[in-house]
Amino acid sequence: MHHSPTANSLTLHIEHLPKAARVHLIQHAQSLPANWHIWLQTPHQPAQPLLPNSPQLSYSLPEYALTLPYRPGDFTQVNPAANALLVARAMQLLQPQSGERIADLFCGLGNFSLPIAAAGAQVIGIEGSPALTERASQNARLNHLAERAQFHSADLFQTTEHTVAGWGYFDKILLDPPRSGAYALVQALHAPYLPRRIVYVSCNPATFARDAAVLVGKGYRFRNAGIVNMFPQTAHVETVGCFDLE
């Protein structure tokens, strides 16, 4: 289930929906308050709105005047207020500048990429899911940032030194990997392609510490870190660390 101040979306995962059941479900959906919408997802099809006039789901980053549409099933941070804090903290550390070439690795639908582009930098977003990279491209166009934001699909868990050389030099890199971290990627970083600064957003302190040790071994100084409590009263926290090349 997804919630925002303007819309509530309930996604039903179904194997098969007989015609009579669909008719009954549509009737029920039409009786719901205007801010409630039902989506259907099958094993062979991504989520689709049951009613064709369902509004687009989106969240905003007001500090950067950005709106990011998404669909049920896309990865988004479910705590929008904490996400805004997380983005702000990451941007404070990254300090994107006009003229810089910056990579956003594990970029998703552009949660960090678009603020980087809004600051005037050229950003290359790379993500394993083609659906999310397409969503990120759409979001860049929607926010009039397509000239400064490009997105590509690649399996970053298979990153090698050859991959890094193919990317070329980045002034800075933002990393936002899943819980398993970015071990192959940080191992593959090498001169002359070592960025001046890496900002690492982590949801797992154990893999963050492991990957941080690799970066320090490559000549980076662990400058500072912060924590965002994305899920209060749970053990899950987001860590944001900054590494500068010595």
C-alpha cells in the first residue's frame, strides 16, 4: 500500500481475475472516496490502475522543486519526510557544482540524480532495473533536467575495473546500494578513475563498514557521517558517509 497526502493506492497481487470478479471490483472501486485507487498486478504484468482515470502517484522534493512520479512496485522510500532529510544530507556532503560530472550508482528512479542535476552538475545514473532507469529518464524530462541527467541499466554487482574505465572519469560518485552493499564496485575503482569525493548512502552498517575499509585502502579519507532514522523504533537506520581522496 502507498500513501501520500493526496492519494492512497492499494495494489492487489492476483494470479487470475475472472470477468465477473473484475466487474464487482470496479463497482467497489467506483464507490471509494476520490483519493483511494486500486491497482492490479499479475505475475506477468506490472501494476496497472483498475480505473483508467486514476491519478499518477508521485512524491516531491520541495527543496529542489522536484516531482518524482512512480508506480506501485517501484522502489521508493516509504517515509517521505525522512527521505527529504536523507537527500538534503547527501547533497550537503556531495556539494554538486555546475560543470562537474557525477555518477549516481544504484540510482533507482532518480531520488538523488535529479537533485544533483538541479544543482547544475551533469549526472549519469546507473541502476540494475530497466523499468526504474526508464522511470528516472521520464522524471528527468518531467522536471526539465533531461539535458543534465542520463540513465543506463547495468548490473553493478558485476562491476570490474574494465567497467569503471568504460565509464570514464567522474569528479564525484554517489552510492546508494541495497543491503548487500557495493563491494564489487568499490573494489573495481582504480586510478586514474578515482573520483575526488564519494558519498555513500547505506541501509546496512555492516556492509557500509566493509566497503568503507576498501575505500580507505585505496587512499580515501573517511571525512564524516550522519544517520537518518528512516524507520523509527526499528533497528534499521540509513547511514550517509563522505570519503575524500587524499
